[in-house]
Amino acid sequence: MGQGLSCRSSDELGLFSAVQLGDLETVKEVMGKKSALVHCSTVYDRNSALHIAADNGQIEVLSFLLEGSVKPDVLNRHKQTPLMLAAMRGNISCVTKLIEAGANILMFDSRSGRTCLHYAAYYGHSGCLQAILSAASTSPVAASWGYSRFVSIRDRKGATPLHLAARQRYPECVHILLDNGALVSASTGGYGFAGSNPLHFAARGGSLDCIRELLAWGADRVQRDASGRMPYTIALRHHHEACAALLNPSSPEPLVWPSSLKFIGELNQEAKSLLEHALMEANREKEKMILKGTVLSPPSPSPSDSGFDDNMSEVSDSELCCICFDQACTIEVQECGHRMCAHCTLALCCHNKPNPTTACHAVPLCPFCRSSIVKLVVAKVVKTENDIPRKSWRSLNLSEGSSSFKGLSFGRMGGRGSGMIISENEWLDKPLTLAT
Ligand SMILES: [Zn+2]
Ligand SMILES: [Zn+2]
């Protein structure tokens, strides 16, 4: 690794500055004169030329070095690989190139026992995070370690990448990690902030979006750390009032991404993001009530607030959901082909709280024909004459004053003063109670 070499000669300094600047011609020239220079490292951090290229995002130089005799996993003083530095800096092309060249994603540095995945999460580089996860799912790591174990890998203080992304306020990284099966309730064990789960870390960081994501994936608000503190207590202590309001165990519980959806054979990406969007929107609606009292940290504006009128006119042009008569049908159930809106689909799938003994078998059923839902896809908009009577239904509902059904919450469905809706609600209940 060349730690024995101290780099004080002008050739060496010239090489390092050329690598840093991405001056490929000079790099080639210097290396042509003295090829052993490639194994040289900087005096203090013992960074190799490959580290410097990765750190500075110099993809051309990095590719050139890798094509030569440089091994991708050369280590610096802190046992950090070039891949770790690229992940810290968010140099996605370098991350991809290093992985292609066979860089090991399962290396731990000596500073804090972190992997490249920890660094991508800590610095909020979602592209790098995704690239490393994709590599992990197909590389030998998945076979030897297990993919899910890698996603929730711990550093020396017991923190998983999810802890770090939540602490550093990166909701997109939190989302990607959860989507890839990161353990939402992973504990740091006896290390660092002992017994903390990602929600404790998010409470410390104070990002509402991170807290929303974690809660929607089933994070437990009442789980205590080793000092007996709930995330709520930590948020209060760090003066994150709005976060504390959501974390307060006496606040209404948010909707949780239904575990039953995991048992639908195929949920395509488009349908999934529609449902996720509906879930987050429903939760924001609940939040408005919760956050009303928090003066210091007003809720972040919901994108749906301003656009609601536009949505209404869009709805009138497409097929209305026959369950709520408020939203457009965006989700189609297959095989049967029945349609409903994303909100109602979610309500159907997370109507029952997960029951540890029966949840595994609760495949959701179509509320119209009670056949098992094998697939959820995005409904294509078809304009038919059938829209006309449905529109009148909707305008009737609107004239009764129920202007918004966005904040769909269970138990509210029957409270709309419409006999039709109540009977639909009972109908919704049946298949689920029968299924248990
Ligand atoms: Zn609906
Ligand atoms: Zn059906």
C-alpha cells in the first residue's frame, strides 16, 4: 500500500495535484516516467492517488488508475477505501465505477467502524446509497451476509445507516433504506446512545419528514432508550416542538404502510408510489390537527393544500371512486379489474392493525367482488358515459358540505351522513373480518 513511502518528491506532489485537478494528461505523463508512484500515498492521511480521485470526483483519472494495476480497495490511515470517500462526497460516477471494478462494499473503517453504506446515508447522498444497495443485492455480500443484514449493518456505536440518515435529516435516504427492508426499530444496543432506535435519532435531528417516514413504516413512538426516554422526550429536549407533537404518544396515531401489501404478489412501482403518496397525504391531514397547537414550529406546507381545486377539476374528467365518491380511480385491482382511488385502496389494506398471529395470512380482498388482490396497477384513464351519473353523486356529496375526503382515516368513513357510504363501509369491513 506504500505507507512506507513518504511523498515529498516533486513527482509525487505533481501527481497528487494532477489527480486532484483531474489533469489526466499530466497523470499519464508522470506515471509513464515512474510507474511505482501509483503505490505512493500522502504523508498524513496516507491517501493513495485513487483515494484522491474518488474524493474529488475525478472519474477519468479514477478510471485510468483502475485500468492500471491499482486495486480498488487500497486503504488509507483510517482504513477507508476510495469507495467510502466517494460515498461521503456523493461522487456517484466514482461509486459506480469502483463497484464495477470489484470494490468491496463490506469494508469497515477504523475511525468509527463504518461502511460505505453508512457514509452515503450520513451525508445524505441518496444516489450513492441506491447504487450501493443495488450492488449489494446482486453481489456475493447478499449470499454470504444476507441482503437485509447488510441494509441494517451497524457501526462501532451500534448505529445502522437508517439511524444516521434520520439523525442527519435526510428523508430521501430514510425512505430508500426503509424501502429496502431496513429495520425500523433497530436498536443501537449497548453502544453510543444506548438502546436508541432510528426514531430517537430522528427526534434528536428534528426533521419532520424523517419522522413522518419512520412513523409511516411502523416506528414505535413509545419505545424507550436505555435511559428510559421516548423519542418524544428527546425532541422536546432539543426544542423540536413540531416533531415532539407528532411523537407525543397521546397524539392520534398516523397511518402505517400496510404489511398486508407485502403479500400482494405484484405491486408495480407506479402503483406503489401512488399509494405511498396517498398515505403520506392522509397523515399530513391528521398532522394539521396535531400541529395546530405548536406555535413555534408551524407545519411545513402540504403540497396538496394549494393544488386541491385543480385536483377537483381533474377528478370530474375521470372515473370517480365508487367507495368514497370523492377521488378519481387511480388504482386497478387485478385479476378482476375493479377500480378505486389510492386512499380507499390503502384504507382497505391497512384497515386492521397488524395482528402478529394472523397478519401473515391476511391477503387483502377486492371490496367489490371479494376475489384476492393479486396485483395492484395504476388505472388507465378511460372516459365513458358512465361518468355522468357519478358526477352528480359527487356534487350531491359536496353540497352536503363534505368538501374533502383526503384525510381518510378509519372510523371516519361512516360519519359522513350518507347512507350509501355507511353501507359501503360495512361492505369494506366484511372481507377483512372474514379473512382473519
Ligand atoms: Zn375512494
Ligand atoms: Zn374485484
